[in-house]
Amino acid sequence: MIVLFTDFGPTGPYVGQMKAVLHGIVPEAAVIELLSDAPACDPRAAACLLAAYVEDFPMGAVFLCVVDPGVGGDRAAVALKADGRWFVGPDNGLFNMVALNARALEWWDITWRPQRLSATFHGRDLFAPVAARIASGESPPGERRDPATRIDRGWLMDYERVIYIDHFGNAITGIRAASINPGRHLLAGGRKLGVASTYCDVAPGEAFCYANANGLVEIAVNRGSAASALGLRVGDPVAWG
């Protein structure tokens, strides 16, 4: 299984071009489009979101992840094996939360380069071929590194910002749901939001926060859009009050 996680957006040719490369190398692999609108050009926010989803996927799954504002620059290309799952993409913090959470972690710098390598589409030209080769049973084409020297341990496990807004206008934050306490309030959009278990616990039109299905604190409005009601955008700060 190869899992796509990108900020390419739901339109345009980019995801299709990567899938064509994958199919050409390992046509038998199941390709799952997990997310194509990850926080654009924001590896830190995308890292929190990625880490929330990985437990739903089997051991051996290969995550092909591209949130890469520094493409063509001096950031490295990497492959990680974290608790039995593989991750391929740019070394820009995108995998930092996965690495921090991992009980078992291996790390490679990808040194292989294809004959065709554009300056701005490493997702198609570099990361997709590497992900396909790993999915077919090959080792990462690169040099093994000590993960302890590559993880940024200065990151806080809770990232107090909005990291994603879904189709319904719900605003997912980078705060872990374990920090929820019914007696607390979340400060967001200039409002103090109470904690509830689910939508029907509050009146229609009321804003609240809750522990979402993927272990993060989410802001919602019963039968409405939290993004519209509170004026929230990706990157806006949130905090417990």
C-alpha cells in the first residue's frame, strides 16, 4: 500500500502524475489518496496532521508525503521507517512528529537521483520512484543515518494553531486530545469555547471544541461552520484558557 499525503490541492495534474509513476514501477500496489490539501507550504502544521492519521494504516504501508516549499533548495530527501511504516519525502520537519512518536525508528538520506529530475517537482521525479521501490521490497536508495541526530526535539508535542479546515468548516488544531478537560475553555477566534463530547451536546449554532476521531482537538459549530462563525483560518493561534 502506498499512501499519498500532499498539499497539491484537489485540482490539477500533480497527484495524477505521481500516481502514473507509481503504477509504472509497482502496478500491483494499492494507492490510497489520504489527503491532497494538507496545509499548503506549512510542514509544521502538516506534520501534526500526518501523525494523527498513521495508526489507521497497516504495517509496511509506504507514505509518499510532499509538503515541500523548499523544493530545489538544500533540504535533504529522506526515507524513514517508523514503527513498521515507511515515510518518503523532504527533510523539512514534515516527519518530525511521526519520528518523535515512534518507538522504533530508522532513517536514510536518499542519495539516489533519477536521470530526469526537475527543479520543482521532486514528488514525481524523486519521491514517487523511491516510494515505489520501497513498496516493491527494495531498501531505500541512500545512506543510513542516526535518527537521534536528525530529529528536532525542540518541538512541542502540542501545536497551538489551526492546522486544517475541513469541508464542513470544522477547524482541526495541533493540540492533542489528551489535554482536554471538561472544565477548561479553548480560546479561538476571539471567543472562549467550552468542551463537549459531540455535536448534539450543544445547541444548533453553538461553537465548541471536542476530541476528534483522530486524537486532536477540533473546533466545530453544531449544524454550522466554525471557520465562518469564528473567522478561523489555517495558522490562527488557539490556546487553553
